[in-house]
Amino acid sequence: MHPNIKLALIYGSAREGRFCDVVAEWTQRHIDRHGGFETVRIDPADWPLSGRVLRQDEAQLQQLRQRLHAADAFVIVTPEYNHGYPAPLKALIDACYEPWQAKPVAFVSYGASSGGLRAIEQLRQVFAELHAVTLRDSVNLVSAWRQFGPDGELHEPHAAGKAMTTMLSRLSWWSQALRDARSAAPYEAAA
């Protein structure tokens, strides 16, 4: 039997009054129902993420690195802002290099008409450069602010719930496979 997968749930937005909290909470409930994951949340709003500030605060950067390094997998909950993903998420990703390597990354996105798909496509390019494995399966919420009720649940949960179940099942598979591979041979030794 495999131990729980250490999953970092990463918020994509740091805006005041952001909708990301609603989507991240909904995502966490699905992760909990799925089982097999031990989640830690990483929120760019909690970190001084301009590159200059992080270099000056080595202790905080080291804490972020440790949290990312401890993770077996990542789920990124991101909005799409102006056809892209938010700058605080980019700063968080760029703050560390090695902790992403040989680990799977899944996406839950939201936005207007595209549901955040353009943000995900850009993030796939970034994570390829970091030697991470992005999942094909994702959850995309078109006009999410209209889809959720005051209770934080979707008015029509079937399609998104099914997509989430598929994504988490495949994330679990990739997490275990890559964790086993990293245990057998460190990724750094492959080059």
C-alpha cells in the first residue's frame, strides 16, 4: 500500500477580493472526498513574491522551497487574467527550480469564455521547462462566479465533478509512478 500523496494546492491569484478562494475551497473538498492525498496550501498572497524581495529574505524563500520540495504533486487553481495567468503565480513558480522536477502538475482554471484554458496552456510551457509533468486532464470553469452558489458549491456540479474525479485519479497515478521513479533513481542523475 502506498502512503498518502503529499499534494501542494497552489493558489494562482493574490488579488484583493479574489474568487480563487471559492474555487480552491471547492477543489479541496473534492480532493478530500477522493482520498489518498495529504494537502498543504501554498498561497502567493502569503509570500513577498517579487524576485527582489525573495532574494533579500532567504529564510522565507527556503521555507517556500521546502514546502514545494516536500510535495509529490501539485494542483494549481488559477484564474485567467487578460488571456494569461497571474503574475504572483509566475513569481512563485520562478522562485524555485528543482522542487518542481519529475513531479506531476494538474490544473483547475476559471475565467470568462475560455474557463482559463489559455492560462493553462501557458503554464504547460513553463512547467515543461521546469521538467515537471503536466496532466492533460484539467477542470475548467467558464464564468465561474456565475456557476457557484453562496454555499461555495456549483449549481450544476455533474460535468465539473466528473472532470475533477478523472483529474485526481490520473494525478494519483502519476504521483505514485513518479514518486517511485524518484526513489529508484534521483532525477538529477538522469542528466
